Amino acid sequence: MKHVLILAPTGILMGLLTSLVGLPVQVELAAWLVLYILWLVYGVWSEVQMPVRRLAFSGTLSGLLAGSTQVLLMEHYKKNNPWYSDVFETSAAQDLSTKFLGESIAVGLVLGLLTGLLVRWRLSVQARS
């Protein structure tokens, strides 16, 4: 549980960054990748038990927190991310909320699974050495 409490709040950080600062798509993806590389380092360093399960859960929760933060700060998100203006104009607030949450959860789950698999692989390599 300790690992979830450490890793999942990164979603709040990303939600705040994307809502209050605004990040172009490439920068946002790069920021997510940097965070998950840090997760990888943390997972190997702390030797997380059952890394795939724990990091997939943490990733999903991180995505939920990121999407929820974006939904709560939707007006700031719209103002600070003008490159999505065509999406904002053609979608209702409810549809945008569902889109934010769905995409964030999916990204968190996929990146959490990949990170967990990499941590498990790295820990097995270390164990054989």
C-alpha cells in the first residue's frame, strides 16, 4: 500500500500541470514518460513485490486522479490548452469529463502495466546476478 500512496499522487501533479499551466500533447506525453521512468527507478530501487499488479493499480489510480483533477479544473484546462479548442467547441462538458477520465485511466493503466513488467524483468535480472 505504501507504494500506491507514493506513486499514485503523481496523477494529481500531472492534472495540475495540464490544467493550470497547459502542456502541448508532445510535452504532456514526455512528462508522463519521465514520471513513469522515475516509477521504474523507484520500483527497482525499493524492490516492489508483485510489481506488475502494484504498478498497474498505481497507474490506474494515477490516471483517475489526473483525469479527476482536469475535470475539476476544466475551465482552467480549456483556457490553458488552446490547441484543443476544436474539441472543446464540439463537445459538451459531460462528454469532455468522460473523455478526460477515460483517456487518463487508460494511459495510466497501460503505462503502469509496462512499468510493472519492466520492474519485474529488471528485478529478475538482478536476482540472477
